[in-house]
Amino acid sequence: MPENQTAAAFASDWAQHIGATGPLAHHLRAERLRPWLRFHALPNSKRYAETPEEKNIILSRADELATDMLGHGSECWLVECRGDTDSQRLATKTKGIAALKITELDDDFEWTAYVCPIKWKTGSSRRLLWQIAKDLTGPTLWFKRANGAIFAPYDGGFDLFPTSHAHVQTLRHKYADWLSDHPDGL
């Protein structure tokens, strides 16, 4: 698909399912456009892995949650946001197409969302997920084209934006040990 068609297809899918809010998980959470819940990457709310076993826990949880949210083999958009100051710092470079600019109103910061159409496959994004877990990427998320479900990992956990409150309750029950004890779910 040519670049302009890729960017237009993403913009259309995003607008259909989400609206005008940009693809940054903290914006989506603040706007309450979708049901939301957060899971921690490691037991006891530990943020970063210190052992190979902890790395495996993070990657296993990421794969399981993403597959539960997106579905194995589903058509998705991989969305990686980068700010001007990120170009030297970040470990991975996206192969995506620059699709849109997002401005943070509170600090006048501008992000560029790079998008790439993919099929979600369990285990296929472990390198990128590990880079996210180590805070070596900009904000990144996977967005399911068919229904708008979103999997948004970050260093320390995973924000999920299911399409229904019923799915939130299913996930909450299924992965209860991975939830935060914080009253706001953070």
C-alpha cells in the first residue's frame, strides 16, 4: 500500500473507532473514550526486570494479554509515536509511515505517530516489547482494525482498551493476579 494510502487507511480506522484523540495511551485513559484497565508486567508491581526469569515473565504476560485483546492473526496497526527529541535516544527505528502529528497541550510537545499494518502473532513482537519494557521506545500501541481494541504496553505494565465493559470484567477475572492494588487501577 502506498504511503499516503497507508496513512489515510489508519486515520480512517482510528477515527471510526476512537475519534479525534491521538494514539497515546495516557490521552485515551484521560478522555475515557474506551473501557480501560492496567496490568503490571511483574509481580508485586515491580517495574523493571533484573533477571532473565523476570524478562520472560514480562514477555509472556505481554504476549498473552496482547493475544487476548487483539486475537492471533488479526489485522492491526502498529503505532509508534516519536518526539523530536527521541531520534537519538530510542533503540528501535520504526518501519512505519508518518501518519499524524499529536500535540501535548500541557507542555507543547509534539509527537509523530508512525503506523504500519501488521497481523498480530503471539511471539512475533518480542524484541519490540522488550525495548518498550526497558523504556527504549516512544509510546507504542497495537490497534485492532476490526473493532478498535488497543494493547498499549509501557515500561512497567500494559494498558488495555477493550471494546466493552464485559471484556474488562473477563480480563479482570482471568488475570486478577496481574492487576494493581491501587484504587484507580494505576
